[in-house]
Amino acid sequence: MFGRKSKNKVKGIPVARDEFLKAKPVRHPESKWEENEKGLHVKIPRKRTFLFSFFSKFLPLVRERRVLLDEQGEFVWSLCDGEHQIKEIAKKLSERYKMRVSDAEAALDLYFVQLSKQNLVGFVLPESAKKRYHKKFDTKEKQKMK
């Protein structure tokens, strides 16, 4: 199970499962959040594109995206500080919600894919993945320049 490549990717480059579990999730630097009776609301500013700027002069457009996190999502969000590895978060999640660590890892895999697609979190990769990523990225850049 752990020897296989995961479906996790960093800009199209596969990340091995053990590297994924060593990654440290980090919240978007411009994100803000507030809690109420419904749960935790995470707010992130929308990108300012030309069309957004143009239409915002005529229409009352929402300047931020909001995402509502449930209890488990709120717990995971609190640990996305760049200090905790995903495997540590999975262990804490399994202890708190009485589940197997492997189930928590699988749930986090899917959850972090969703959060990263919404640009709410990024990841600090372990050194082994960083080296491979930069090597692959440098190769792609050189090919584009030709």
C-alpha cells in the first residue's frame, strides 16, 4: 500500500505516498476564517482579473470565496500551519474520531486534493520531492526555451 505511487500530484508531477505523508499543509496566506453555529467559514479573496474588475463596476460581485468546513474539516484546518506533517494530522484525526490511521490517511488524501483545487492550502514538500520536482521543472523550462 505505501510502496505505490499516490494519485497526488504537484503541478502534474506524481508524489509518492510516503512523500505525501511527510508533506506539511499550509493555509493560503490571505485566508481568513470565522466560526459560528454552522461551522467554520473560510474566506479567501477572489483573483482580480480584468473581467472581474470591469463587471464589479456595474454589478455587486462578491470579492471573496467562502467555504464552510464541518467539524472534522475544522479540526484538520487548525493543523494546516506548515508545522504538522500529513501523517501527524492523520494520527490525530484517527485518535479524535476513533478511526484507523489508514482510513484517516485516505480521507486526508481526498480532502487535501479538494482544498488544494480550491486554492485554500498548499504544501511544503519533503526534500526528496522538492529535488525531483525542481529537476523536472528545470527540464520542462529548458524544453520550452528551445
